[in-house]
Amino acid sequence: MSERMIATIDVVLLTIQQQQLSVALTKREHEPYAGLDALPGGYIQADADRDSLDAALRILHRKTGVTPPYLEQLRTFDGCARDPRGWSISIAYFALVDAELLLQANHPGLSICPVDALRRLPFDHNDIIDAAVERIRNKSQYSSLPCHLAGERFTLPNLQKIYEACLGEKLNKVSFRRKMDELGVLEEIAGQTEAGGAHRPAQVYRLKAEFANALKLLQRGL
Amino acid sequence: MSERMIATIDVVLLTIQQQQLSVALTKREHEPYAGLDALPGGYIQADADRDSLDAALRILHRKTGVTPPYLEQLRTFDGCARDPRGWSISIAYFALVDAELLLQANHPGLSICPVDALRRLPFDHNDIIDAAVERIRNKSQYSSLPCHLAGERFTLPNLQKIYEACLGEKLNKVSFRRKMDELGVLEEIAGQTEAGGAHRPAQVYRLKAEFANALKLLQRGL
């Protein structure tokens, strides 16, 4: 009756690199598909992990060297066909991180690839990434989610470029700023500005402490 | 390395009864919690189920007698603390069904309870139901999802009551009808009307065939 299943975690760690929404891949250490790039993942360990969120944080840290400011369950991918080892369950998570943090961690075997330039990956990892990209596209329309890709300090022009990379479209500057006001998640860092090329220096912002690991929603989309 | 886990399915089967959003519960046949009401659920069977969606349909049919017109993965509930048998994974689904279909099936051990009047259920089943109610509340604001609760034929006043039960609030009749037009999922059944008490007879509608198992989204919410 009580069959037991292979149970793994896969994490879609998204970041922005060269103004493109990108995903972190790691070289697989073991068969199947040893040596190929794939999503950071691993087995749930009943004695080490309280739940799958715990497991996702442990595995992500071991495989990429980072603990992301935002991590959310995506959905579960499962069945008899997705893994040559047999019927398997992968509880997929997606995480957001500033590319700077990934560069600092400089973890061996880690690469960053634009989501629009992915080759065919092992298992159903392309499907898992597609689901994560769809989720972030939807949530970017009405939430503070992309702010977690911006690092600790950023200007509004930087943040707008990040929203545009997530949404895959250009935004109007005035309505973008009005929507950010409405969200109410940002605060100015007093006295800090950043040179903006031909423009006057831009105010530097950060996420308010209470939103550093949380989402806030707009009443209406961007 | 490759530990195996207890892997189950739980289904939140939602319906409308007496204009209240309600959930189907079944009497548990086995320990733990034998004899208590809980969500319809069971083990995934590697030889019977191609994937968890297959398993959800099989288990739901066995425990409730119905195959719902709408079924979607909710999320996975897991960890060391949720099941006295040990570390476990439950891939939760939610389904929508017309109450009439449940009454016809008349399955032994099945009961229907308003989601606002639930007692403490076994495992984390209250949390799973809360997540399903949150999902349907969110999706009711901008999609055709509640139409799957309406049965094969319905009038617009009936459908508005169903949306109101899902959302937990009253809607404006004129804007509700405009939004339904905008969704474009309904078609009139020629020549069919239904007596409407003091009002003139109401036109009878059904879902267009192409939306019978699918969602359609509004650009802006209700």
C-alpha cells in the first residue's frame, strides 16, 4: 500500500545579467546526466530537512553558495517518465537573487544563462524553468517581486530595467513610478544618489525592512 | 542517498451548496485517524498512475464517485511533522464540481461542509483547504474559474451568486454582466429560459465547449 517514491528538490534561481532574465545552472556530479548543466537540485533528506523549503535552502546553498532573499514553491513535477531512475517527484522552487551575490559566491560549476537562450536540459528542467518564468512574468505585473532581483541598493531607472526584463516589455516611466509609490515597499537612502549619464543624479532606494523577504501586491497591474 | 518518501495525494473538491462555498470530506477508512472526516486522498501508485494528476483523478473517483470538470495542482504540503507515519509528501489538488453531480453520485461516507464552518481536520487538511480557498478567491476576481461550479446550464443570476459565494462579497449586476461578456466563455442556449420569481424569465447559458475544462482570464479584475 504505502509505496515510497524518489523525492527531490529542483530550484530555479533567477537573476538579471546584462539586462536579461537568467537562470543559474550547475554541473551535475552524478549519473544520470553527469557532467551536464542542469538546475541545482538534490534529494530531500528526512533527517536533515524539516520540510521541502528547508531542503531547498540547504541544496541551493550547497550547489550555488547563496541564500536568496526570496524563495517560493513553484509546483511539483512528477510521474513515471521524467527520470530514468523511475517514478519520481520533484518539488520545484523558484528563487530570486541579485547577480552580484552569485558573482561574489563564485561557486565551482555554476553558470548563468539567459532564459531565452537555453539549450535542451536534462529531465524536464526546461518545463520547470518555463513554469518559473511564467510565474515571475505574472507576478511582475502586480507585485513587488522583481525588487528582490535588484540587490540592496538601486535607483528607480535600474529597477525599471529589472521589471522590464521580467515582463519582456518596455514600461512607461511615469506610470512605473506611480505604481512603485502605490506599492509602498521602497524607501530613499538619505543623501545617496548615483550619477545617471546625461541625466541628473538619481536617488538611491532600498526595500523597506518589512518587505525584504515578502511580496506586496498592487490593486491593479502595471 | 536516494531516500524514498511516503507520497500521497489530497484533493480539495469545492462546490456550492446553499449558496456557500463548500468542501467534500470523506470518512477515513484506515489509521491514522480512521473514522474521522478528512479530504479525499490516498497513496500514489507507481504502477497505476502515470503522474500525480492521474493519481488525483483515480483517487477522487474512488473516494467521491465523481470526475470533476476542473482539476488543478494546488501545491505540495510536506515535512516531518504533518503525518504520524513520518516524513511525508502530499501533492494537493483542487477540483470544482456542481453540487448536483455530487448528489447524483451519492457516494457512501461523503459529506459536504461549508468552508467557513469546518472543524479541526486530521493532518494539515485545514491548511490545505485554506490554500485552495485563497486560490479560488484570487482566481475568481479575474477568470472564468467559478463557471465550473455552475453545472451544465445556468442563468446569469445563478452564476453571479456563485461568483459571490467564491469571492465572499456582493457584486454589481451591470459590471458582472459586462465582465462575463468580456470573458467570452458563455453561449446562450437558444430558446431556453428559466422563471425568475418576480422578474421576467432569465436566459439559460452554458460554457462554450472549448472552455469546458479550461480557464480564461480577464485583463482587469471584477
